[in-house]
Amino acid sequence: MLMRSFILLLFVAAFISTSAQNTTTTLHWQVGHADHLTALPEQWVSATVPGAVQLDMANAEKYDPYYYAENWKDYLWMEDKFFVYKTSFQKPYLDSTERLFFVSKGIDYEFEIWLNGRQLLHQEGMFTPVQLDLSALVKEKNEMQVKIYPVPKMHKSPADRSQAAQSVKPAVSYGWDWHPRLVPSGIWDDTYLEVRHASHLRDVWVDYTLDDKLSKADIEIKVEGVQLDQCKMAWELRDARGKAVLQKAAMIHGNNAQFPVEFQQPVLWWPHDHGDPYLYTSVFRLLDREGKLLETHTSKVGFRKVALVMSEGAWNGPDGFPKGRSVAPIQVQINNRNIFAKGTNWVAPEIFPGVIDSARYKELLERALEANFNMLRIWGGCIVNKESFFELCDQLGIMVWEEFPLACNNYLGTPKYLNVLRQESESIIKRVRKHASLAMWCGGNELFNNWSGMTEQSLALRLLNSQCLLLDPKTPFIYTSPVIGMAHGHYVFRDWNDGEEVYARMTRARNTAYTEFGLPAPSSLEVLQTIIPADELWPPKPGTAWESHHAFKAWVGDTWLMQGMIEDYFGKSKDLEELIANGQLLQCEGYKAIYEEARRQKPYCTMALNWCFNEPWPTAANNTLVNWPNIPKPGFYAVSQSCRPFMASAKITKLKWKEGEEFSSDIWLLNDTYSDVASGKINVKLKAGDKELPLLSWDFDAPEANRNLAGPTVRAILPAWEVDRFELIVEVAGHAECTSAYTLLYVPKAKAAQKGTAIMNQ
Amino acid sequence: MLMRSFILLLFVAAFISTSAQNTTTTLHWQVGHADHLTALPEQWVSATVPGAVQLDMANAEKYDPYYYAENWKDYLWMEDKFFVYKTSFQKPYLDSTERLFFVSKGIDYEFEIWLNGRQLLHQEGMFTPVQLDLSALVKEKNEMQVKIYPVPKMHKSPADRSQAAQSVKPAVSYGWDWHPRLVPSGIWDDTYLEVRHASHLRDVWVDYTLDDKLSKADIEIKVEGVQLDQCKMAWELRDARGKAVLQKAAMIHGNNAQFPVEFQQPVLWWPHDHGDPYLYTSVFRLLDREGKLLETHTSKVGFRKVALVMSEGAWNGPDGFPKGRSVAPIQVQINNRNIFAKGTNWVAPEIFPGVIDSARYKELLERALEANFNMLRIWGGCIVNKESFFELCDQLGIMVWEEFPLACNNYLGTPKYLNVLRQESESIIKRVRKHASLAMWCGGNELFNNWSGMTEQSLALRLLNSQCLLLDPKTPFIYTSPVIGMAHGHYVFRDWNDGEEVYARMTRARNTAYTEFGLPAPSSLEVLQTIIPADELWPPKPGTAWESHHAFKAWVGDTWLMQGMIEDYFGKSKDLEELIANGQLLQCEGYKAIYEEARRQKPYCTMALNWCFNEPWPTAANNTLVNWPNIPKPGFYAVSQSCRPFMASAKITKLKWKEGEEFSSDIWLLNDTYSDVASGKINVKLKAGDKELPLLSWDFDAPEANRNLAGPTVRAILPAWEVDRFELIVEVAGHAECTSAYTLLYVPKAKAAQKGTAIMNQ
């Protein structure tokens, strides 16, 4: 066997509710809009909660789907309205020890909550949950309102992402090169009435510190609650089979209590490609002084140590004097092991986060596993995901790089903004820090570049750093991506200005981490047909649904369709199918080049995360691997191949080759595993149609753990073939699962002479 | 007039005590040493407080001066001893409203305080003042002890700066390339008994926020004290002539009170070379409920806004994809004005900080003014200076870059270290933030380089960032020097490896700030004679007092005397005087090259701070401009010339020239002023002995505010001269104060032919 052991256990535990005893009541809501805060809607329509006011209105007024053609424009009028949700409910039976709470895990964005004509809360911020004790205010019949303010805008114009620069709301919905202008509003996470005991829990965090040898966890069970004094706690930790391995019982003193427990030899949590994402279950019982059970709080706990350290060689630079600083550490270490992060940038799976549920997360996260990804960068232009996202990442063993909702703006540190950011970041950190999958915090996207204009002096970023330090010191924090040493881009197969292809560009680069890079491709025909009216489909033109779906004028140049470049390589497309196929081939080969070159640059390089994985609505052309809602492009499968933990790889130098030219390529073995790998044989050949040209056999020695192996360089004069493309195949003898193939373009002499068109890269 | 206005007002106000009413009593101390914490010294000697136990012992045992020859070695045995200070005092008369306090502004480093056999305090940290209420414990006759622990050492060996890596104590005293191993201990700042009213002040901070137009200050008077409830406050702000310009009276509620006051049109504080360092006086009176004066707290207030912003052009990089981040901002802005920081690295003026007083600071700070410096980087290897230092900088208009005491170590974030660092940083920030001269905080020296090994993930640095944000958000903070864009070095005239001279090296460099660069020179004979025994003076040899005083084996290569390089340029020295003169010439010309080239690189470059200004004991050879205690080297005067706000400058390309060679140099006007500057004429000539060769006249237009002017390039074939050096003189007609001259070496043809020795740089 080439690989003697390869652990890839998918551990999918049942979802366990966090509060078992409390009775919850679903509310039925209606919503309407008004022009002023104090006005009441003239009309009420049925509301789905969680959801979005936009979807409720669209449903009531029978709008066509927002993702079709130019329909998104129909929703724009809602941005500046006040929306009011209303519901009514009977007072439930409450005994003398019980309290009635209104709970909402998220209301977007600025809002007021009213009960029976009285204002209970005014809040700015969608990530801070609401927990209101209604007991003293509730009547037999109650009328409740949630008034949603117009979407926050720093200024009236320009009507773009800069309007979001003084709010803690995803900037993406104000319009992006892959996202229409559609700014969601409303109740976006679980919302209900709950009857709680007067003594009840607010939060239970099983915090722990692993010792250097990872053989002992010093657990601190940190409890927050109401009227906990004189209550008792009974806690146990259960292993994956449900067996209690640790127990603790004690009196509780005060509403913020901590209970230390020592845990010897915990089974560690690992990313799926390095071990088992092992999770324990914490069961925390709150009991009254007589021992009666009041509440049970159940949660998952994964034991792991995470750090960002310097990668090999990163301390060597810079050289000579005057001398600057060394680069910033970005090598992820889990349980003291360096892990090469292969993954992607995750964006919101839906424009309206209210409609996202666990199943939606699950299908996409399983797709990410299929791509051999072990890390997701949760890009700061979008939301901080709901709890079920993190629960799934914990279970699936996917590392999460979590960004705060700041992206491509200069978020000035005004007192008002900093206050909301402090509140929101505290809520986010206290929720997400409990998850084993959390690998790092990050202030937001591309904040240290000129299109954003923030710096280390920006108070907002210093605040986030401080908040993470105070609330979650054991998780790394970086200000933004990229920081020194890291890089973003390129986002096209070939640079517009110098004509350099992705192959050469990546070979010149030397970065510690590639945390964004993209290759655009048209979406598949099945997707295009659902978003573009039939009469606009061919040929693609600006000013049509193609443009609304980002095929034209999206970013710079002719992004994202880039028909010109595609046809420069392949000639004029005879139909849409051919254009799609050729564009998707460029995406496949481009992504393979970047992922594999980033991996070759290990150990100095430590990460390859493409831009981007998914999309919140169906685009016509985009860098995504997976079309909305979950339709993989061919590029997805190409990337999946390039991210195999152990694989053969070739360093391609250019896409297009001519008859008689000397072809050459360096052959590598890429190895991110710590498993024992045996020696073996690699056969390299070229394949053109049914013709094969064997180039070389290489008997390789077993590489060391987490080390690549640079092999020989193959060379050959390209013979005369009657094809327009050929393949380089790097075959691992007896191990088809490790074999790689690369598609290249071929120009026979006759055709090259014929052809008048200029080909930039030869 | 070339310069129509040049404001340079030295405003030296009388020192005003911070608590006028309280009676203080000086204590008389004795000190002795013991081997254990619980043991008492067998012998007691008289102690000077503030001071150092080492000096007391040396005094008692009649040691020769520690700075002479190898005498510093005599002090090493004291490092691992416990030292005990003792004093006795009579209980003073206290009426029912009075309290007796023991006050010490600083005890170095870990210590206990005992009164009458009872332990009152155990503290680690020299920067946190002690204020102990003795009232309930004091008898008629009292015995007090301060027990000092051995100097902190993280490990026994190596016995170097790394021993300081878990303490908040200056690392320099553990040995540096310009500091002997001499680790001070003991009471190092003012220490006394004080009778206070039961209601008394702990701190008064006149905090303020200037509006964008600098026309209004929103003052918050922030008061901390004891038993302040029911007291009254009466506050006034006096202008520089003593006239009250603002008043406020109010009741005080609670022991942490804030009083807002609006101040229209404050006169702003400026660095001395940009305006008047204008200071107001805050007089805060604490009154009891009947209006009786209890205490007066007087302090200086300078109104200024400080920021670190991106310098011009700094947002342009980096170019292309994959793209990293832009550099970090380091352009100092005072009152919205970009200021080119010309200055130096300040190190401790004394090995034993206990002996530093205001007069000692004053003579050195006035020396810094003489050098045309407007900024001092308070290097993190040394102490945070005493209050009088900052008071003088406020008065003199010198900006202070204040570092925390971390340097060239990996200060691991263990819980114990972080606790001490939290306490010490809070004390430091709360004291220093009140000073107008404070321009920025910095985590420490060269922490992001491989000889230190810290990164953005280091909890100690994240803690300092967080502390500064929470306690002093209006002052910039950087993690270390250098951060991205900045650079340190070079520290020699010519690189050992590639032979590149400082001229070429600096021309190749492109940095936002040069915050350390050095050129070594031997000290003057008068200094050398006080530290090196006469029989060791000539020739200098390793293993003698020369080595102890850093002439040999100090840093890399043959630092810091570098006799080989000096003689490579000038030939073998016939005596010590000649060696000194030649070495000092290299320092002069090297420093001029760096300061002036850094200034030419404005506006992208924003700072030039050499390594270093002063020294804590007399070195035999060092990069310093001023020998201990305050003896300028010739290099000091050269630097002073290169830092004139408005001056002519030449870009020199190399030091040594040959007869017949084409000499060339770019001519510049350097202008850091915002004053109106008139047009004028520059005459450039070469001067060799009594021969002059006029090269060019340049009629220049008045440069814009804070803009340099690139002038013409002069060229000339060097004629036959009978000299070994010549001068390039760039004369501003009618303004000798703006004229510059550069010394260059000359090789006549005959001599060049004769000479067999290789000259690396020609």
C-alpha cells in the first residue's frame, strides 16, 4: 500500500438542544411597512420568522424570484422603509418560580421591541441576541411589535458598500462584484417565547487549557445566569459513545461562577484530514437547593490547541541592513502539529440569512469535505454564521477562520460605531469561542489596502484585537487578510497588462499564505437558464441579465465572463455551450496551477484558500466553485483533485504549446499527511487523442511526514499531432487515486502558420 | 531674509509640586544584604534613597568607580543577594481627619514592605508606585523595612539579556553591546512619609478631545481619590502668564469622578521646531463640604492632537497580484500637520536610574535641542523615565516615542508575566498619558525579528495594545520598531560582506522611517583617559578595559572600535589621537549621509532617528553622539548640522576619490519647515587645502511648506591636488546658517600608483 493509514472519519452527531427543560412557544407574525418610526403600517402581510421582510413582501405581492433576470431591482424600494412585525399571544400559565422570556437570536439591524404599547428595547446590532423578561409586563392578551429601522446608510451616495462603513452589518448586501444590491432586514434567527425558572442559565462555557504535552486539560466550567445563588450544579462530560468520563457537583455562588475540573488524557479534536474530530458532550444541570432539576445545558466540547506560528524559513527574512521586520505568522498549528490549510473563502449561502438552516449549511459543508478542504475563511463581507454552521464544522473537522463583519471600507472609530462594535463583537466571540473548529479570528477583509484605508491605528481594529484577547485569548487574532507575508489574488487566468499567465505569476510569488485567489468561469447552462431570459442567452451582452449576474462590469476589465480572453485562447465560440466549456477549462487548469504551486512552496507557504467557494445567488460568471444553491462547476472537481493530501503534481509553465517546441515540466509529490507513506513509482507521459508519449519513470523514496518531494524535470520536443489539446499525465503506479492530469492547448505547425490572431502567451 | 520666521521658544516653567498641602517627611535609611528572604543582614551601611543598593555597598566598601577599567565586575556578586533597607521614625501628630502614608514612586524590582514586624505589601514591578496607609498600624516608634529580592532571572544561564525575558525590568542591565552587566536594585524614585487628609486625591487627569478644526477642546477632568464623596472641587486652568482662563466648581460624587468643561480656542502645544510648546497649568483644589481647602493638585496641560498616518505614496504599494498589504503608518501628525521626525534613540543616562534627577535630564534634553532634534525614541531596553523627564519634554517641545520595557527577547505570555505586565503597563500609561510630549506608545525594541522571536500573536504585545487602547485611546500604538515599511540599521560605515558604503546603501533603501541607524566612533581622548588605564591606552587591545568598554567583541565584526576599517581608509594610525580623529570623521560623514538621505526620501520617509544619543556610562567606542555624562563627540555637531530645518544638502556617492576621476553629486534643499521661505542662490564648490574649484550656481525658487527641492547635479573631473582630503561646500548665498560641507578623501595619482593596499570602495 502506498498509504498505510489515512484517517478520514466523518463524525456527525445528533444536534443536541442547548436548553432541554424550558418550554418554548412559537409566535405567529405579521409584517408591514411605514414611512416613519411612529407610523403604523397600513397593510399587514403574513411574515415568516426567521426570514426577511423583503421575502415577506415579495411573497405577499407575488414578486417573481429575486434571482431571475433583473428582478432584484424590485426590492430596492424597501431599503428606506420602517418595517413593523406584530404578533399577539395569551399569557401562558406561570407558577411563582417561573418567568416568561421573549428570546430572539438575531434581529437585523436596528430595531425596537414593544409590548402592549411600551418600548422594552432599542438595539443596534444583528448579532446580539435578545432575552427580555416579560413576566412583570405581560397581560392576559398581549400585543408585541418589533420595529425595524431602514437599512443603515452612512451616506446617501454613492449607493455602494461604503454606506455600510459605520455599521456592524455585512457590507456585501450593498452590492459587490458577485452580489446584487439587496440589503436584508428583519428577524433572521430563531425567535420565540420561553418559560424559564427564575433561576436559569444564560451561558455555559466549558473553557479549558491544554498542557504542552496535550495530555491534560484544565477545564474551567464558566457559568452565567440569573438567581443562581443557592442553586447547585451537576455536570458531566460524556465521550462520543455517551459514557460519562468526568463528573462534578457543587454549590453555585453568584451569577458568574467557575468550576475547575482536571481532565487527564482527553481524546483530541483534529481536522478531518489529520485525525478524528472527536467531540465530547458536556451536560450541565442546574438544580435548586433541594436538588430538583431546573435546567439542562448540553453542548459539544472538542479538545484541541490552536496557534499561529512562523512557517519554516519565515524568520530568515528580511536580509541585510536597513532591515525591516520578519513577516507575520500564519502557519496554523493544531495540537502542536503544522497543518497546511487547503480550503476556500466561504460567503453567505443565501442573500437573506434568515432562510439559512442547518440542512443548507450541511449540504455545502459536505461539499467542502468532498473538495478535500480542511479550512474555511469566513469572509468578513458576510454574516457571522448561525450556530448550526459551527456545530457542523466541529463535527466534520473543518477549521474555521472567522472574520468580523468588516470588509473593504474604512470603518472610522467614532464613539457610536465603536459602542455597537464592542457589543456585537462580545456577542460573537462569546458564542463562537466555544467551538473546536474555530482556528482564528480576523478583523475583516483587505482592510490594510488602499481601497479600504484602515491601518493598525484604526480604533475599530484595535478594539476587536482587545476584545478577542480579553474574551478568547487562546485563539489567534489577525487584523485582516492579507497581513505581511500573505497575499490576495490574482483573480484571472492571465494578467491584462503584462499578459502573464497564472503559472508564471505563481512561480514568481513567494508568500506565506495565499488566502484569496480566483479564476472566473461561466456558470453551467442549467444555471444560466434559470436566471437569464432565453432571448438574452446568446450571445451574452452587457445591459442584460448577464450584467446583473456579474458577467459584465463586475470588477475590472471584462470580468467575470471574460469572453475575450477565452476566445483569444480557443478561438471564437460557436455557441454558448462551447464558450462555457472553454471558460470552465481555464478555471480548472488555473485553479490547479495555484493550489499545487502554493503547496509546492510549503513549508514557507502554509495556506491556499481560493476566492470563493459558494455564492448567495446564481451568478452568470464568477470565481466560485459551486453555483447557488449547491451545483458544482467542473472547477470544483479540479480543485478537489489538487487538494488531495497525497498526490502527484506537475509544475506547468504555460497553457499553449506549439508543435516542435520543447515541453518541460517539474514533477513533484505533494504530501500534507503525517501518515507513513511508502516508496513507489511515477510514470509521466503526454497524451494527445489516442497517442501517448511516455516521458519518464521515477522511483521515489517515501517522503517524510508533511514534506513534499521534488522530482525530476521531464522534457520532450512536441511531435506533430492532429489535436488542439493534449494532456500531461503523472501517474502513480498502482495508485490511480494519486494520479494527476493537466490539459494543455496544442497548435500544429500548419495551424500556427495559418493563424493571424495574436496569442499573447507562448 | 531667507527664512522670514522661525519659531523656537524654549518655555521652561518652574517645577510645580503636584500636592501643595500635604506634609512630607524624608526617611533615613540603612541597607544590608542577606542570603535568604527571612535572614537579616549582618551589617548595615548608610543608604541613599533614591539610589541603588549597589552604590550604597560600593560607597561603604570604598569600591573604585564602576566605570573605570574592569571595576564593574566587582558588583556582580550582589545580583543574587537579598537586600534589606531599614528605617525608623516617630509617629507624627495626626488629627482625627489625617492619615499617614508611606509613598514610594518606584522600588526595583520585587520587594516586600514591612512595618513593625508585619508585612504590608509584596510587589513585583518597579514602575507601580507604592502608597500605603500606615495610620492604623503606626506606633510611637516605628521600624520599617523594604526587602529587595535578588534581581529577576528567568534562568541561570546564559547570563545575558534573555534572563530578563519574564520580568518587566530593563533588559539592558543584563549586558548589551554598550552596557556592562550591572543590574541595579533598590529604591530608585522619591520615597517619603506623607500626612494626607482622610479625603485625598490619588490622581487628577485633565483629559481632553480636540475637535477636527482644533478650535475646541472637550475637557474631562478625571479624578481618583479616597473619601471624595461630599467633597467639593474648584478647578482652574491658567495660561502661561498665570491668568485663569477657565474655571469649574462642583460637588464630587464617588471616588472616581469626571467633570466636563468646554474650552474654546485653546492655544496649541507644538514641537519646538513647529511652534510654541505652549503649556497651561491645571490647578485642582479639593475642598471639604464647608469649603476648606484640603489639597491642591497642580499639573501642566498641553493641547495637541497626535496621530500616525500613512505617508505620501505609502498607499500606492504593493503593486500587482498576488498582492500583500500596504505598509504601516508612521508619519507623525501633530495638530493635523505632518512632521518629519528628526531625532535619536534615548537610552538611560545612568546605569543606576536612582541617581537620575531633573538636572541630569535637563542638560541632556537641552543637548538634544541643540542637535535640532524634535523626537526621542525611548528605547525599550531601558527604563520608563521619571516624571521630570516628561515634564521637561513638555516644556521643551520634544516629542516622545515611549516604549514599554521589552527588548530583543521573546517575552512569553505566561500568566505570571502577563499579570505583572498588566499592572506595570497600567501604572506607566496612567502616568505618561498626561504629557503633551507623548507622541506614541510602542511595545518594545525589535520584537518582530528573529533575535527576539515575538509576533502579533504574542499575548504580551496584544495585552500592551489593549491596555493602551483602554487607558489612552487617543495616542497611537505600534507593536515594535521596526514594523512593516520601517527599518533599522546599518550600524557601520561600510558593510563587511559586500563592502557597500553607507551612501550607496541608503540610496538603495526605501523605507517609511529609519528609526535606528548607527555609525561607531572612538570616544574622545579625555573620555578614554578616565576609563582605560594609561598602560592599556595604546595600542587598543581585546582583553583590556577597551573590551569592557565595548571597543572589541561588542556586536558583530570588530565593533565598535573598527580599527581595521578606519585604517583601511586612512592608513595605519600613528597614535591614538589620529585613530580617534579618523574614526570620528567616519562617524560625522556617515551620519550626515543617513540623516540627509532619509530627509531626501520625504514625504514617503517620515523619520530619521539614529542609534543612539547618549550612554549610561563612558564607552570606549560606540554609535553614541554624546559620551557619558554629557560630552558631545564631533559626530554630534555633524548631526546637528544635518538636522537643520532648512538647509542645503549634497547627495554624496562615496567617500574616497582619485585624481582625474569624475566627481558628481546631486544638490538639494531640505525643508521641513512650514514657514515662508524665500528664493535664493546656492553656490557649490570643491575645496582642497587653500584651492577652490567653483562648480555651479543655482538660483532656487522658494520651496513649498514641508517640501524639499531637488536641485542640479554637479560634475567635475578632479584636478591634481596635494592633499589627502577635500571638501564639497554647498553655500547658501548670504545664509551661512544654511550652508553645508562634506569631507571626502582624495588620492593623488602618484600615491594611488604607489599604494599596494586594497581599497574596497572606490
